Amino acid sequence: MLDEQLINLISNNGFPIIISIYLLLRFEKKIDCLEQTIQALRFDVDSLKRRSDSD
């Protein structure tokens, strides 16, 4: 059933659109992961800054 739907989407909407959607969905997960990493890094930098200010 899913294969038929995928073939139907490709034939109706075109290959580039399907590939773009697929890549956007994959990149969204990676961007969320990067955002969490940047927030953790920011917290660590702020902690180090406060520690060095108190010394």
C-alpha cells in the first residue's frame, strides 16, 4: 500500500518535490540536535564565565 502511494506521489508531484520533502524532514532532526547541543554549550560557557568572574 505504501509503495503504491509513494509511486503515485512521485508520478503526480514530481521527483524533485518528493526528494526536497525527504531531505527537509531529515535535516529537521539534525537541526534539532544541533540546537540542543548549542544550548548545552551556551550553558557551559556561561558557567565557566561565572566561575572565572568569581575568582
